[in-house]
Amino acid sequence: MVAAAAAAAVVCALVLLSQPGDRAGAAGLCAPGSGTLVCVQPAAASSAIGQPLVAGVAVRNAADLAAFQFRLDYDPAFLVLNSALPAPFLGSSGRSVSCTQLTGSGHVVVACVTQGPAPPPGVEGAGVLVDLLFTPVNGGTTNLVLSDVILTTPAAVASSPAIQNATVTIDGSTPTPCAGTCPTSTPPPTNTPIPTPPGTASVALSPASPSVNVGDVFIWSVDAANVQNLAAFQFTLQMTGAHVELISAAPGPLLGSTGRAVFCPPVQASLSIVTFGCVTNGAGIPGASGSGALAQLTFRALNPGLGTLTFASIALADPLSENLLATATGGAVLVGSGATATPTACPGTCPTATPSPTPPPPPTPVAFPTTCSASGIVCVQPGTTSILVGDSFTVGVVASGVTNLGAYQFELNFNPAIVSMQSVANATFLGSTGRVVLCAAPIVAPGSVRLACSTLGPPPPNGPSGSGVLAVVTFNASAAGTSSLSLSNTVLTTPSNVPISVSLTGGSVTVSAATPTPCAGPCPTPTSTFTPTATSTPAPISCPPIAATVVCVVPPFQVASSGGTVSVDLVVDEVVNLAAFQVEVQYDPTLLTYVSATNGVFLGSSGRTIFCPPIILNLTSFVFSCASIGSTPPGPDGTGILFHATFQATSNTGISPLTLLQFDLADPLADPIPAPAVNGAVEVQ
């Protein structure tokens, strides 16, 4: 897992490899012409029900391209999207690439950016931006439609190019029986098995057939054998029934075993499909060879019965994005009902159970209004804020009078000379009806932050209606002055991807320098008194000295009030040459609700470029990882904060452990740094 920690470092060119062949040729490029064009290719595609359909989003006549964003809509009655993966083109000039995507019912939004100023410049010319893999499910003709397409240079100069959509024709016919008497097929003279071609890798689930009980949590490993120079993989598992649900997916040790940096986009999962993939980067470092675990999938058993998992697609690639042949073998899980408790009759007359009154949970404290001035508005609340230099403040992005909300996106703009953004997090409104919420990693730029969140699957349940907080944004006041807080690039849709029309209302913050308050009446004459020089005592961030390098939760124990918030730091003590970390923090969801986690300054304090992939939020834990890029300068030494996490206490009382699971540290060569972990706890009163 240490290589996976260093891995989080770079988003690379993961190739779409569902079928052997030339990926770029399958996706295609835009037709020649003048002007910049973003297109879906092929412009006219055809396939049959159940047959993979490979497409791509490409660009023509790109000039100094350093970032892109687009939304692609398709009709889910005809097509199922299996994957949307970045192609190598954007990073081909040598710039480091990071990507995020938001997938909803009938659409996918993909945004990729490159880091740092030029040089190197952005890419020029024509290339594939994103590879797409669909499975047709019904016959007919449908469209792949682009919108919200933005191209940006390294200097953040944006342009909106021309776009070209595509048409897909799906053959829904069934084979026509032969006329008259059908010829009798002649069996081959011998039934000799066809040998697997030399060099063909195999992928299989391990164990092949586990037996578990309802409620059990178990791990299925996706193992590979006979791989050669492996640099990327992606697979889609099709599951029958609703016997198990995926809790989390993590890369196995094989992909990063040679020292290449590994990045894994968030897993895409439902009760019937799991799609997961990882890519690597490392100039001059070969890919992995041999056998080992590609991924570790953690499941929970839901319902009794036999569930099967089959590989709908499997894709392996080498560092040059060339396909590696592979066969795949699925598995099955037998879910038992487990032991059923038999009630024991009480002796004599059983007492009558008297229900205890359960007080309603206290409302979540909110420091700002949760409605706007009228219906059909997205606004910043409070509209005006006054604060002193050095203080922090929080605003809400609020939707008022909406109906059946299924997804949102907004960009909040501010003056970075006056305030700095500390954190942004989805609030509870979008998921308040019970729909599963997926948020892309925030896109943070000087003077703006963009957040997009969507709910998964068709109704029921419907999305929420009425008014509520979409997201909360926390700022720190850094200089005196007034900054507007304006909204742009704001889109709201229903679960069926129907746009919800809204108008936008921004806000502002006035930051004042702290001034002494004059005394009332005659001021007392100061008396000269010896005062020892005050020595500031920083909050202790060291860990117990149980090893040379230690990782710990600070403070190790604290008390939170029901409904209040509580924050902790994850600290590394006496580390040497740190370049990457990954940790899973487990907590009791009946006592604490995850709010946010933000990277600390320590990892980048020696001047290395930092990349933190999106946080993976599970039912009882979250996974946070960051890595730094390059062989120089060295990583930081000493003691510092890796990340800062915030929770909200529920209405229940008790003690929630904060347990550090799967903790890994690595140096710039992806070598592990041994370190024990010291857990923490929060008592909710």
C-alpha cells in the first residue's frame, strides 16, 4: 500500500483497453478544419445490444491547452456508461495532470487540469481528451451531446470552442433463423483445448467462492498472474442479485511494486456494477511483472443467496499505453442468513415494555440563514459579513424554493488578497431524502472554488424540495478591505438531469484591522511594572516517543457537545524525507458525521509539488492521501500536521474511537517509512 500512497501523486494517461486494438484509432480524432473544435468521435457510431461501444472526446487545433472541462449527455435508455478515462494527450507536453469527474444518470462531467506555470507550455494540435466505454442496452438511434465545454491555457485564459456531437445507432434485431432446413454443424475432429497465447496475463477473484453471513464484511482480492510491464488496469464487475454491496476499493501492491507512482480515481459502484482502475507514472521506471493483487475490494453481505461476479471488461496496459492481453475469471459468494436469536420467555408475568420518549435530535447549528430572499434563487448567506483580520468565517451556498434537486454545481469567486479559502464541503440538503451523494474533488484556483455534487440512480426517492444549504465554505481573513463573494458557473438539475432554473445572488465580506477600544472616561495612567517577556507556547503537536517516527491523532482525546463540531489533526513526528502518505480514519457513524478534511502544510514545506486525490468516503471511515512529485528537492524532515479533519457530533452520546487503518508513509523513491500509529477518541456528551 505504500506505493499506493506515493501513487496518489499523479493523474496519468489511463488508456481505455476494453478490447484489444488501437485505442486512439477507436476513439478517433475530429475531422480536419479551421478553428478549435471539441468533438465526440466517431461522429456516427454503430453497435449492437450488449456489444462494447468505444468512443472518445477529442480536440482539434488546440493552442497551448493546459486544462479542459466538458459535460457529455447520453440517453440511459439506450446506453450504460462503463468508464470515462483521461487519455495521454493533455500531459504530452510534460505538464503534470490531475482530473476529476462527476457521473450522474445520463451524463458525465470530466475536468482535467495541469499544474504550474509554463514552461512547459500546454499541448498543441489534435488529440483525444477522454476515452469512453458504453454498453448498448436497447436498439434504436440516440445522441452523445456535449455542453459546458471550456479550454484553458497555463495562464488561466479560458475559451469556449465549437463543439460537435455524435449519433449512435444500435442494432436491436435478433438473428434471423435460416430458411428451410438449417445445416448441421460438424463438430471438430478433436476437442483439444486452445492453449493460452504466451504472454497472456490472467485476472481472477480470490477467494473464488467465499461463504459469509448477512452483515459480514469481507475482502475480495482481484489478483493478476503472468503480467509483464504492467502500468495501468481497469475492470468492470457485473454482480447478480442484491446479495452484497461494495464498501470500498483500494489498489493492491502489485501495480506500484517497481516504484511507479499510482493514482486511482474514485470507484464507481452500484448494487450491480463495480468499475475500478488505477494508473501509474514514472519516467524510466518499468511496470510491474509477475503476480500479485491488483485491487482489494471490501464488501458487506446484504441478503441471503448466491451472488455471482463476472468481469464485464478487463483492461491492462504497459507504460506506453499498449494493450496487454488478459483473461479474466469471476467468482461467486454464498450469503447465509446466520444464526437467528430465539427469544427467551421471561419467568412469571412478563413486564410490559414502556417506550421511552426519544427526544428529536437537536437541529444542526447554522450560523447563517438557510433561505434566500425569494424562491428559485441560489445565494450566499449571510449576504454581508464583517470580520477582523486573522479571523475565520463561514458562508453557506443556499438554494431556495427548488423542486426535486438531484445535482448541483457552483463556483464561488472572491478576492484572494482579502480572504483565503480554507475548506469547502457538501452540506446535508442534497442527500436529505436518502439519495446517495457523490461529490467530485473541489477545483480550487486563486480567487475561486468550484464544487459539484450529484446523487446516484433514478427515483425513488426523489430529490429534496424546498430550501436548504448546498455547501459550506470557510475562509480566513488575511487583509483589510472588502471582497465580493459572487456565484458563477452554477447549475442545478433533477435526478433525471432536467435543468432547474435559478437566479444567483452573491454576498460580500468586509475585513477590518483590529484597533484598540478607547477606555470610557479618563484613561488610567499606566504604571511602570516589571513584566517578564511573554513566550508563546505553541499547541503541542508531537506524538508519544514510542518509535523513531510516529503518527498520531492530536489531541488524543476530547469532548464534543451533541450537535457541535470537533476537529483533530493527524500529526507525523520525527519523520525523515517524507514524500507521500495515505491513511484510513475509522470512526463511529452513530456518534460522529464526517464534515471535511484538508491537507496540512507540512508535506509541501520543503518545496515539493503536492497532489491530493479526492477523499474516499465510506460508511464508517474516510481515506485521505497526498503525495509529492519529483526526485528533488527532498521531502520534509521533523514534525508537522499531515491533515486536519472536522466532524459533527450526532445527538447520541458515547465515545467514538478514531482509529488509523492502513497507514502508510513513503519517501520520494516510494520506499516505505516505518511508523506506528497512535489512535484517538472523541466523547460526545
